[in-house]
Amino acid sequence: MKNTLRLAALVFLPVVLLAQPTPPKPDIPYGKNPTTGKFAEVNGIKLYYETYGEGAPLLIIHGNGGAIAPMKPQLDFFVPHYRVIVADSRGHGKSDMGPGRLTYEQMAEDLNALLDQLKVKSAYVLGQSDGGILGLLLAIHHPDKVGKLAAMGANLNPAGEYSWTLEADLKEGKLIDEMIAQGDQSQPWAAKKQYLDLVHNQPDIALADLEKISAPVLVMAGDKDVIRLEHTQQIFEHLKQAHLAIFPGATHFVRRENPDLFNQTVAKFFREPFTRPDTRDVFK
């Protein structure tokens, strides 16, 4: 298994040499743009979103505790080529939390409702971390909505993460509980508690559900990711149409550590027809 993963990393090494640096873009105020920012009423909450560009729809989904603004390296790259739709997920950024527990299923349904309101029948989807999980859920429950999915650092369940990350989160959880008990208002502690619940107790995606996905999927991770490499490979192996990209020397956040490599890899996947050649064909 380790050899397979190592080979997958080597396959993508030439992309480093071919990728050209992304040219600087105007300083667009992503996440707080009065020109394009709007709220959509979905599933009982106000969901904040922005749209940019023209062409085929591309939904970009941020990770846990994130928002629109940190996705700037991807927005700058993809906006000239697609009609980009990007939202603050439920309970993140400017979007309402709503009552009750925050769940991945709930957030995925919010995004599906947003696409319906925007009259988008099908879109490419790029998801980072939790955004990758939401992309998988969209592809499972609303297969017509996902043309292709690029999922970076997604997991099917909490066991997919290395134990040291969960231990670190438990320490943060104790701090959050203390701050809430003290009535501290310096940070949105209640929201952070919900984010940690996502990490510790969710998602719960069955391998059988993965096998229902018909869209081509680019499964991505760093070889220093917080997601176990064998877990990432398991996701890849249970998808009907999938490519696997393990970025060498990269963490869970390769999209900002090496945005040129990351963006070019995703762009190639979106741009080219999906094929899955078999090495055995070479020896026939």
C-alpha cells in the first residue's frame, strides 16, 4: 500500500516543473464584496454567497472553521475560467448557524438548495477538507448536481484522521468549554464547539455510499496530511471513476502552501475528459 501511495506522489512530480506561477490578480475583497455578495434563504437560514466570472459553473467549498476569504488562491485562479460560486457554509463567516446541531448532511443540503436557487443544474465542485466531505455528500445524494468533484483532504469518518490531531482538538475543546462557562465573548466559542463536534463525531459515510457516486472524482491529500494516507487510498479505491493525487512534501493545506501546483492539478482534472488507463494494457 505504501508503495502505491509513493508512486502516486511521483506521478505528480512533473506537474511541479510544468506549473506556471499564477499571475497577480486585483485585490478583490472575497468574502465581503458588496458588489456580488448576497444572502440566500435556504433551509431556514440566511446563507451568504458570492459569484464571479462566466462559463461553466464551479462551486468552491471551504473547510472547517473557514470562510470564503481564505479561498483566495483558488478564486484568483479559477474565476477567469468559470462561473465561480462560493459560499460561507452554515455557521461559518456571514452565514447563520441555525438551531440545533451542525451536521455535514445539513450543510450539503444548504449548498444543494443554493444551486437550485441559482438555477444551476450541474457544476464542477472543488472542496477543501470539510468542503471535500460536502462535495462527496452532494455527489451521493444529488448526483445530478456534480459534474466532476475535486476533493482535498476529505475523510469518511473521524477514524480517518491521525490520533494526534484528535488529541490536539480535545485540548482545544476543554479550552472552549472553559471560555463558554466564563461567559467570554472574545471569540465565537459556541460556533467553535460545533466545528469540533464535526471533527470528533462526524462524518459517517459508508463505503457503499461512495460506490454510488457516478461523477469523476479527483481524490487529493498531502503526504504529510492529517488524514491517514491509507484512508485517502480507501476513498479512491471505492469510487467508480477516480484519480488519486498525493502531493509530495505537502500538508492538509497544500492549496495555500503550493497554490500553483494545487490549482494546476485541479484545472487539468476539470479540463480534460476523464480516463483511467491500465498499465496492464502496455504489456498486451
